[in-house]
Amino acid sequence: MAGSQRMLKRLNRMAIVRHVKARSGLVRGELAGLVGLADSTVSVLVNELIAEGWLRQAGSRGNGAPGRRPRHLELDPTRLALLGAEVGDDYLNVVACGLQGELLFSRMLDYRHTDLGASVREVAGLIVEARAAVAAGKRRALGVGVGLPGMVGTDGLLRLAPNIGWRDVPFGQRLVAALRDRRCIDLPVTVLNDANAAALSEHVFGAGPAVGSLVFLSLGYGVGAGIVLDDRLHLGHDGLAGEVGHTILKPGGERCACGRRGCAETLLSQKVISRLATGREEPVLHVAELVERLEQGDATLRQVVREAGEHLGLVLQNLVVTVNPEVLILGGPLSRLQGLVDAAVESLARLSGELPYHHAEVRVCRFGLDAAAVGAAGSVLHQALHPLAQSQAGGDTGGPLDRREEGESAETKAALEVANAMQEAGSSQHRGAGHGRTIR
């Protein structure tokens, strides 16, 4: 029963944090009604959360009644930190964020992957640097999420990163070992696909209320999609959903790195744009150079980018009619190319026909090149905020993006059932839908 009570307390504490995150300014009495607990219990839990750096008290709210005015609560932006990393095909990016996605540290560097071990050690070094930076500001890091440029299964294995030649790599486990070598032994590591991470940047740290469905298109060396449906990151049967770069747009077309022909990546990736603009396979132009050439009026490149945008519009149209998301978000390095997004939106409008029954907002991501790293950091926060989902997944995967405003008492009952089942099952594992694999 002790395990059940611990789970129940975790659940109630994080339910309080979720409500405050969604509606900053709540007071303790309002929280008691929302989570279905006694005022005294909520007060004890809130005091703990304040002491640990999750929440802080701000100004009071008057209602004209005599007596002590209640203090409203908000996320504490000063004491906790989330670390995130993106392993790009030709760069590394590591950030540290506050609980609302504000950047505290950012370090991006161009990087050519030649040896897996060297890449892992480089990432570990950047993470240690980020952790030291937040520690110097008297913040505690809750964990680190890592977005990887390929297919990441629900078991946390990087199945394939075709553009850098990695296959069946336990990247998270190797990173944990590299961090231990640097005496960083108490930092949980979560690994997930880079496009899924980028989708979390918008869902967890969005500027307004979280939307129920969105698709994030990550455009660079590869093309991938992170899909949020009904407030859950949709992973698919094996965790490999969203590989839209390997949907066939041109049957019998050029061979893709995945082995098939005519994939979307053979028509609108960074390699393809560079080759069509220069007439050479190598070297692949850096996005910064492509941006500069466009600014200088390179007519050939401008036409290549426009054609790539038209192909991108076809990808968007297929997603709109298949997934029917509320928002389509374009991000990744190629989203910086002048004319690409405009061409894609025009292509989407044209392909929608005279009766466009499916409607979706299309916009560029708000975090720019930091989107995947920030979203990877967001995966750490999401796991902390959803302990029930994490327990249902055996304690080592992130849970669904469950955004509840009511019904916490039902969630509390479920927590007791889950915790009891876990005790009875002993060491047996329960795996469910999640957004990443956590290695401790």
C-alpha cells in the first residue's frame, strides 16, 4: 500500500502543477476544487512544490471581502531547468530551458559525424556544459531529452538514421555511459525522434492554449513529422509514425537513402536542393550558404527552392486530408529558405481544389532552429507532469499528452489501481504509448 500512496501523492502534486501551468494565477481554494482534494491537503502539497522550486506565490487577488487575501500561484521560473539536445545530421544543438520554455543556455555547432563514439562524447560534453551553466544560476536540472535524426522505436533504439549511416544504435544507453564518465550520474536521459521533439516544443511550450492536434514538419537533410492527436504524441505501432520523408511522391524516381525510390526526401531535402543548385553531389551546401545565395539573387537556386516548395505542398495536402490537424507547423533548417514556405502554402491551396473541406492553419515554428532541442527539453517536463501514464508504461517511457482540466478524482482512483497492480506484478513491465524512452 505504501507504493500506492506514493504514486497517489505524485499524481496529486503534478496535477496541481499542470493546472497552474495551464491557468497561471490560481489560488489554493480553486486548486482544491479542480483536483478534488481538501483545502488542507492542497495547502500541504503546494507548500512542498514551492519549496522544491515548481511553484511560487505572486500577488494577492482582492474580492472586496474582509480578511487575508489569497495569494495566486504561478510556475517558478527561477529554480528548475530542463535540458534538451538535438543530434542533427550536420550539427549538434544543446539548450537549457525554464519550465515555460524560456532559453537559459544555448550552444549550437556544426558537426560532421564520422565516429559514433565521438559523436556521443561530444553531445555528453555539451550537456555537462549546459548543466554547469544552470547550476551556476542555482537551478536544478530535472533531466535531459535528446532528439535523434531518424527512426526511434518505443524501446528507445535508434533503428535507422539514414543520412549519417547509423543503424540499431542504443544511443541513450551510450549517452548515459558517456555522462557517467564525466561524473554526471544522476541525470535521467530520454531519447526520441527529432520531429517528435519539435512537435513537443509547440505543444508543451506553445504561446497560447495547447491545440488538440498539430503536425510539425521538420525540414533539413531529412523530412519528418511529429504528430499530436487528441493531445497525444502519435507514435504508431512501433514508434515510427511520421516518417513522411519516405512517403512515395514519384514512383520509380530517384533512389532514396532508405532504399526505396521516389521518396519525398529525393525531391525536397537539403541534399537535393544543394545538388540541383550547384550540379554537384558534394559538398552539400550548408543552409546558411543557401540562405546567403538566395539573398544575393541566385535565380537557379530560387527556382529549385520554389519547386521543392511545390513538392512540400503535396506532402502537406496528404497530411491535411489524412490526419486533419488543426495546425501545420513548418520548421527545421530549410524553413529558413526564402520562398519555400510561400510556395508550399500556394501549392497546398491549389491542391485543395474548389471545395477545401479540410482546413488547417499553416505557420512557421516559433522556436526556429532550437525547436527540436527545446522540445526534447519539453519531453522531460511532460514526463514529470504525467506520472500515471509513466507508471502504466513501466516507469521508463514518457506518457501520453493528456490535458485534463476536470476529472482528477477519477485519475486519482486509477492511480491507486495502477500502483497496486505494479506491486502485485513485481518486476513485470507494462509498456504503453509515450513520447520517448528514459534511461537512468
